[in-house]
Amino acid sequence: MSEAEEDINELDSETENGDVEMCLMSESEVAYSEQVPTYKTRPDGEAAPKVKQVDFNGNADSLFFNDGMRRIDLVLVYEDESKNASEKKGSIYKRKQRKRECFEGSLMDFGVELESTQSVIDEKLFYVKLHMPFDTLCSYAEVLHIRLPIALNDLAPQSSGYNCFTKHFYPDEDVIAKETKYFTAAFKKNQLDRFHEKDRDKFFTPAMRSRMAYYVLNRAPYDVKGNVRKYGFSKLLNGGVYKDAYPLHDCRFNVKSEEPGCPNERFLLYNEWANPKSFYKMQPLNLIRKYFGEKIGIYFAWLGFYTVMLTLAAAVGLGCFIYGFKTRESSTWSKEVCDPLIGGQIVMCPQCDQDCPYWRLNITCESSKRLCVFDNYGTLVFAVFMSVWVTLFLEFWKRYQAVLEHDWDTVEFLQQEEQPRPEYEARCVHERINPITKSIEKVPHTACGKCMRVSCGISTVLFWVLLIIASVVGVIVYRLAMFLVFSTRLRSDLEKHKELEPFKEYVTPQMATSITASIISFIIIMILNNVYEKVAIWITDFELPRTKTEYENSLTLKMFLFQFVNYYSSCFYIAFFKGKLVGYPGKPVYWFGEFRNEECDPGGCLTELTTQLSIVMTGKAVLNNIQEVILPWLKNLIFRRCTQVGSEKAIPRWEQDYQLQPIGKLGLFYEYLEMVIQFGFVTLFVASFPLAPLLALINNLCEIRVDAWKITTQFRRIVPEKAQDIGAWQPILQGVAILAVATNAAIIAFTSDMIPRLVYYWAFSVNPYTGGSNHTMAGFINSSLSVFYVEDFKNKSRPNDDISQQWPNITTCRYRDFRNPPSHHNQYEFSIYYWHVIAAKLSFMIVVEHIVYFTKFILSYIIPDVPEALKEQIKRERYLTQKNLHETNIEKFKELMKPVTEKLHNQVEEPDLML
């Protein structure tokens, strides 16, 4: 058996048969794929050292061990199950205790200092506090490539008159001091004196200390037997050995700490960031990043930038809405529909078989006016504007992100620097030759195994996408069935109830069907979301990505693909499929040979698309904000009520934090997902709903403060993580932006009535098609409705006798299409007007797409991703880093050569000779 095969990593097996075994460790037995520094080597057979247990000293605000000197970098929580345990549970408890003792011994071998304290609320709970000594921190800072200041940034910041205006929208510098900017370099333990900070207590920030402590936590073995070692802190959490691990908040969110030297950053964040009174202010991003880490900081930076850019889009969209609202009464199209002498004299064909009555066009007067609010020339201008806006948003975000990367020292956070996940390392049992280094490395599966895992994942995702499409088809069938019901009963029911008489002009069968179907679609969306979430996580775990970034990117792609189909499929159906293949009254098209395909309102499907968007957007925003606010608050309230203690007892900081909610394994994933789905609604279908950016802006102003309040007051402090950018969400946003150009052009061309109106105005409103010589919109309604002879109804679709008796003198009816009349030699075939309209629609879509795509390309080319001032700072920083490194090497060389130099001085004849 090879040496590689003997060295087995295990993560999730339970093979112990005995009760209590001594935890044995040997330096020769433990080999890690990463170079994790160790500080103590225990001989074979020596037991792991016990953690010192101390009583709580009564200082509720303390962030230190009982000695008041060693800072708490991380807290572990476990439950002592030794009391009142059955024999079986006692055996389980002993295994947990053995793993815990071995794990804590491993932590101490890695240079971590521990101290345990019993809970003052629940005597079964114990809190193990971790402290990283300075020497240990230096070792792991070098492993993790942590960057630290080497010199003050001597490049003067650019100032302008614009700053005098914007300073009123930033937090007061007297409250949150402006952060001093430094040039930084990757930490080297042997160059400690070259870094700017000299105070060892401030050398590493609390966020850095917690990050390094958590890194050790994930790589300390909890069981070692010969060459078999088990490690991975997530396994200990899942197995109940520990309940959680978290860094401490520095104070209560609403009360300042009385501890000397406490920065009270949580208190500042609550008052200047999470408080609703600060809704108009920019976020203190540097303090957010310093307290929660770069990953949290980059999310709120993106969300804030997105919200600021939405202000411009919302203003333009509101202007287009006001324009449409003011012109709705003066629109020639709505005037003709509402005119009793025009719309009141036009009898429309039944919209379903047998049971649907004839109806007059003017009953859709109010819906026609609503349609004019959104279907106007301002919408076209706004759709083009939004295509340019989304390009500017993405390009300027790249520039802003580049500045943040430099200021937050994530420019060189490369894939090679990110450590593999413990779950990945524990399953590395196969060997392969690294294609870059040509050295032997271990991987968790072969190429064939990886292919099978990926294929399984793709198949599962496709199955769920098809399931969503099936649910959409189900909603369509509901639409077809309920439209028949509403068409036959809605009018009569409204007439029977006098109190509902005012709604008669507003509630049409199409409107009732659209609203109920949208609500049902929204409910189905939310149910499928909850189910698929677990499936996507299982698939990603099965694929076993190497790093956490790869894991999140893989999960992001799966979840977004599902959410894209789930949220947008009904909108795509209404925009591009509904009412397109309906045939004509004498030859309608049927679904499954049974359900007659539904038609659009005489004004088109744009109103229904607007209804669908407004219901889904508003419902999703309200439901998400309720979940984010109410659920954590209720859980914390119930927990506090169940664990009440006397007011005379002081509760330590670590126990106060444990009463808060955990942040969750996926952290900010759902926050990103929520915002990207909203971004899709704002961009993909904005041609039908100009108020979408305004709704998104209002939601985001609330979302920023709700998220800030949530993570500041209701959740335990998250373990800080590095992040260079927003990850896989960036290409997803770019893909949505490209698709948005096509969808908005298609909505204007094929869903709205803008192109048919333009064709009529410029081509068919003058000779030889009419008797006039001036271009006009008068007569458009008559030209857009085709004529059908009622005697041509087939038996399946012919109105029943009761309807025929109610309309005895009807010989023809009208329907929405461009077809030849019954007297034409090609009766009911598409007319010349139809082919003109189709040609105009295709030409419009092709021309607009190419113009907008070309504009986007030009903007992307002329806007650099990195500002020129930032390029100078990066060059200056590299120069100073190389200078420091060179000076350090020179000094080391001098120290190394000093004995040789002295010896040569004594041997040469000229003692004053400088060597």
C-alpha cells in the first residue's frame, strides 16, 4: 500500500466502538495539505491538555479573559449532557466529550489559548473563549497573506466643489472619524519592524484576529488514530459537539460600553447606519468593513451604489409615468374607445365558446385609459434610456469596485491565496499531477467521478426547471378556465350586488383573471423557492467545490437559473406568447384540444404585464422585509423570555451574543439573490412598467436600513471574510443587462400597440387607404379590428341560444387582428396591413437593438475600469513595498556579513579600509 493511501482523511464517519479513548497525537502522524503552523509537539501517549475553567468575574462588558489582558477572538459554545443522561445517551456524550477534548488540545498545539466559563443562565452551557497570542497571529497572518500598513498614503486626495455638497449626505466625521489611508503590503513575520503600527495590541484589528482564529478552527483535528485523522469544525457543529462559534460584538447596540479603550463600533453603526433617521445618508462603508469584514462591506457598497443609480432611473421613469397619465384622456385611441358613437357601436365577438356573450367595445374605456398611461412614446424613450443606464451602472460600479479593492487590500486576493474548504481537504484521497507545478497533489475524485457529479447536478437542475415550466402551464390552464367563468358570471354578479356597481366599469373578465392568476403565480413561486433551495444546496455539496468562493459561485448559478425561470416565466408568457396564437372566431386555437387559447384585451396585453409585474415586485418586497424584520425579532424575543434571569445577575458579553440569531451558512447569498431578481424586474420589463425603478428605489432605501438593523442588533457577529468583488453576481448582472435590450425592444414591438399605431399614422391614414390627405390617428380603432360574419361560427364555438336571443340583430362582430373581411376573396386571411405591421416590428427591433448595443459597446470602451488616480496609488504602493523589501534584505545581508567583515578588517594592513 502506498504512503498516500495510508494517509486517510475522514470527515463524516462515526466508527468508534469503545467508550472513552485517550486522545493521542504525534507530530509524525498529522500531515496537513496546508502548512498550518504548530507550536507544541506532544510525545506519543501524552494526553491533550485540559482547558482552564474559570468563573465569570461579573464584568458584563468585558471582551477579555479574566486576567483583563488577553482579548477574546472567538467563542465556542457547547452543552454538557452528562447530567440525567441515559446509558445510550451517555455513550454518545462520552464520544462528544472525547472529540471536544482532542479538538481543544489541537487548538492549544496550534498556539491558541483557551479559557472556559459556565453559563450564568443555563448551567448546562459552557463557553470556551479563544485568544490568539501575538506570535501566533504573526504566523497565521503570513499564511493568509494579510496586508498591513507600511506607510501613510502621501498622494493627496482630490477635492472639488462637489464635495461641499455631498458632505451633508455622509455621516458626521466628529462621530465616525475619517479613516487614515495607508499603503499596505503582505505581512512577513521576519519584516515586523517595517510595518507602520508598532503597538502590538492594535497591530491586528479584531476582524483580522477573528478571521485567523476561525481559520485555525477549521484545520484543527478533533480525532487522530495512527494515520487516520478527522477534522472539520462544521462536522463538530452538525454532530452537536459544539453549538456555535462566533466573534463578540464590542458592546450593546444601544448602550456604550464602560470598558476603557472600547471603540463602541456596534453602537456607532446602529446610530449612524441602522437607524431609520439616516435613510438619506451614505453608508459608513469603512467602518462596516472594519467591523464585519470585506464580504459584508462589498455587499453594502454594491447595494448603496445600486440605490444611488436607481435615483436617476426612478426620476426619469416617474416623468414618463406623469406624461402618460396626463395624456391618457387626450389620446385619440382612448377617445374612440370611450366614444358612445364609435366604441359604443362596435360589437365585439365572444372571447370563449358558447357561454360568452357579445360585448361592446366601450366597456373597456377605463382599461384603455390605463393602457395609455404606459403605452406611449415616453415609454420608448424610457426603454432606450434604461438600456444606457444599466451600462453606465455596471461600468461605474467596476470603477468604484476597483477603488474599494485597493482601499480594502483585496486587489491581490487571488484564487491561490484562498484556502481549500475543510470538506474538500478531508476527501482528498486520489492523486494526480498538477498541470502547473507538475507535482503530485491530492484531489477528492477522479476526472470520471467529477464528470458524473457535474452531470448529476445538471440533470437535477434541468428537472426542476421543467417542473417550473409545468407550473406555469398549470397557471395558464387556470387562466383559460377562469376566464370562461368570469366572462359568463362576473357582469351578472356585479349587477346583482348594488354595492359593487361602482366597480363595474373597472373590473373586466380579463382584469379579474389577470389579478387572481398573478396572486396564484406568486404563491407557487414562493413555495418552489423554499423547496429548490434545499435541492440546490444538496447538489452543490455533492459536487464538492474546492474553495468557498467556488462553492458560492456554483450555488449562485444554480439558484439564479431556477429563480430566473421561476420569477420571470409568467412575465415572458404574458409579454410574448399570450394572445399571439389565438386564430379567429371561426377557427380558434385550443390547448390540449379542450381549452381555447386566451386573448388579450382590445388594447393589448401590456396592461396585464404591468399588473403581473406590480403584484410580484410589491408582494416579494413586502414579504421579504417582513421575514427579515419580524422573524429574527420574534425568535430573539422568545429566546429571551424562555431564559430570563434575575435582574441582579450580570450577563457576560459572550452570553448576550449567544442569545442572538446565527447569521446562517450562506450569509449574504439570499440578500444578493433578492437584489439581482429585483434588478431583473427593473431592467427586463421596464418598457411595460416605468414605475419599476421607483418601487425598487423605495424598497432599497428600506432594505439597506433593515439589513443594517438586522445584522447589527438581531444577529451574532459574523466571522469576517475576505472578498474581492461581488463574485458570480457580476457576470449575471451583465447577462441580464444584455438580455434587457432584447426584451424591451420586443415588448415595444410585439406587446404594445406603438408600432401598429405608427404604421397606421404614416401609411394607412392617407390615400390610397383612406380618403384623407393628412396623417391622423382618427380611425385607428376601426382599422385594428377585423370583421367576422356570425354565421361562420362553428358549432363548438357558436354562442348559445340565450346569447343569440339577447343580440337578435347581430350579423357581424369584431375581433382584434389584421385579417381580410368576409367579403374578400381571401376571407379571414392576414391582410396587407398585417404584413406591413410585421415588417415594421422586425425592422424596429433590429434597428433599436443594434443602436443600443453599439452605444453600450462605446460606453464600455471609453469608461476605464480603473481610475487614473488609483493606478498611480497602486504603482506608488508597489514601489514602497519593493523598497522596504530591498532595505530589509540589505540589513539582513549586513548582519550576516558582519563577522566576515570584522575578520577581514583585522587581517588587512589598512584598518580604515571600508569593505
